[in-house]
Amino acid sequence: MGKETSSPAAAKSNVPELTVSELSFSLKRTLEETYSRVRVRGELGRVKVHTSGHMYADLKDTDACLNVICWKTSLPKLSVKPEEGLEVVCTGRVSSYPARSNYQLIIESMELAGAGALLKMLEERRKKLAAEGLFDADRKKKLPFLPNVIGVITSPTGAVIRDIMHRLDDRFPRHVLLWPVLVQGPGAAEQIAAAVKGFDALAAEGKIPRPDVLIVARGGGSLEDLMAFNEEAVVRAAAACRIPLISAVGHETDTTLIDHAADVRAPTPTAAAEMAVPVRLELLGWLSDANRRLGAGALRLLSDLRNRLEAFAARLGDPQRLLEMQSQRLDHVIHKLDSAFRRGLDQKISLAGRLGAQLRQPSERVRAAEQDLKYQAEALRRGVDKLVRDAETHLRHETKLLKSYSYEHVLARGYVVVRGENGAAVTDAAKARTGENVQLEFRDGRRRAVIGDH
């Protein structure tokens, strides 16, 4: 009986054959189904917001690194602004990018990993803004003594606005403009910054009166609740505001970055109202006292002036004798003035006669002027001709230089301009994405091409 033989080529495998794309997309589905919602803690690195609006970054710890993406529709909703070095907790789903065999975390929300990280971020932001001079004392503006219009930026439904209005009514009622905003949560910082800029942009004589002082206020809360008042957009808007601004955020022990940029910090919203206006009754009392002291001072001044006048009058001589002496002096001066006038007039008449004899005839002066004019016209014509020739020579030189610098001249030497789908020139290889349609511009025309990996 013969020995059976079999070759490897003849062996059949039970493992199904897959294409690379089939395997990649199968892995993608498995990741998305298995890890449809996860929370991952780590440190942000290489944070970059693409021109498309999407954010790309790394989330890493001591032993591993994970690619993360936040689509542009989710990025504005994040409660934390992504910055390199922040320790955060990201919530989202795991997916993959089959074209590069990468797995990645698609972020839906982000929060700081503990109060320590939040305080560290705020301290670094404070130092950065302070280095730019946003908190300098010489930038602070004085509050007006008695504003006609007060602008308040706060929530329209909370107790803060009621406390401010009640305190203003007690001290000195004023015209109040309320700009309602969110004071915490997504979008709050943008609304607060827009309110400060909006008040500052009002015209002094516009339909809506421009406030003389602003109050930015909210009640107390946790560090996370007050985060809107620590955002750069709010701090920069407060520092740039031309209207004196009072920050009244939280309770007395709460401190936010807007407090450093504001012209005055109030420990509470009620205290901000007290800083904005004086007490009306106290002011009326002060005015009454000032009026009384002014009247007494005026009476003393009149009495002193009367005494001085009587003293001067007692030292004066007989007025009639003083007038006689001054009348005699006046007659003498008039006589001298009359004689001098006659002598001067005679001298002027004699001088006019001599000068008249020296005058040239008008016809001679006209002929001399015509000769001078002809000479000047000829010189001007020669100058203009020279300017025109010089300008033509310069223009020809610049035209040749411009042609030599033009990019068409470079194309004629064998170079090619690569333009992206938007028509902009692609100057870096890193900006040319694989699979992107591009346009190649040659010396004699254009062609389309597709970017490959290498």
C-alpha cells in the first residue's frame, strides 16, 4: 500500500478571507458597540483646533496615549476650554480611523479632574493675563460720584437683581438698565462678555442711554459654578471696557479673575449697589450744611470788604484838587500831540513826493515781467521733458523687473503650483491630505491630481 502525500497548496482553511477594508470596518463596529460610552481620565497634550473647527488632541498618562477628537458641534458645549497640560475627565465613545488603523476617543463632554487641577489652571491663567497688564492699577478708572444710568449684567430671575434694585432704592434711586445673561453653564461666559461689550458700544447720545457705571454680579456658588467669570473672554472684555466696572461675583470670600480686571471689586452684589451711589439723605444733609457755611462765609467776606473800603476812603485826598491837576496835565499832553502830528504829516508828504519821482513807468514794468515770464516758461518746458524721459526709463526698468519676479516666469523654468480644493496654494507637504483632489498649474495649462501617501 502506497504512502499518501499532501501539499500545503492543496490544504484548505476554514478561516474566511477578508479584505483590509472589511477587517478595518469590522474592528470599527466592534469598538463602537463595545465602548459606546466611556469616561477616561488623563492629561491633554498637542491640543489643536483645525481650520474645519474640529479639535484634535492627545489624552495621556504615564504609560499610554490616546488620540481624542471633539467635533466642532460639540466643542462650544464643553464646560472646560481644552488646554495643554490640563488633567481632565473626558466622556465619549471609542471609534477608529480605518485609513490609518488608529483607534480614538470621540469626546462629547469634558470636565477637570478635581479642584486642584482647576485651581492650577486658574492660577496659570491669572499669571498670563497679569503679564499682559490687564490687572495693572493704572488701568483702573474712578467710579462716578452720582451716575445717572447704571448698567447691571446678571441673571434676570435670581435674587441678585432684586437685592441691587432694593439697595439702590434705599440709597439713591437711579435709572437702571438690565442686560440679562446666564451666570453659569455652557454659553454663560460668551453672554457675559457680549453684555459688557454691548454696554460699552452704546453711543453717548443714542436712543438707549449709555451707563455711567456697570455692575457685573451673581450670587455665591462653588468654584465650578463661578467658572464663567474666570474665562479669558470675560476678563478681557472687563479690562477693555471704557465704562467704570464693578465686579460683584459670589460672596465675600469668593474671588474670580474678573475681580482683578474690574475697576472696583465688591464683596457682594448689595455692596456693589452701595459703591455705585451715595446715600441721598446724607447727600442732602451735606448740601444743606455746605449751603449754610457758604452763606456765613459770604457775609464775612462782605464785612471784610466794607471795612477795607472805608479805610481806603479815609486816606483819599480832596477829589476836586486831584481833578484840577490831572486836567492841567491833559491840556499839556494834547498840545504836544498836536505839534507832533503836524510835523509828522509834513514829513510824510515830503517823502511821498520823493518816492513818486522814483517810480518806473507801468509799461516798463510790464515789459520786464513779460521777459521774465518767457524765461520761466522755457525753463519749465525743458524740466517737464526731462521728467517725462526719466519716468519712461524707470517704467521700462520696473516692467522688466516685475516680469522676472512673476510666478509665471518661475513656471516657465519647470516648476508647478499645487492648489487645494479651495483654490489656495499648498506650500507644505503636511497640509496635503491623502486622497485630496488638487490642481497642478503648469506653464501652459492646468491638470487635476490626487494626493497619495508617498
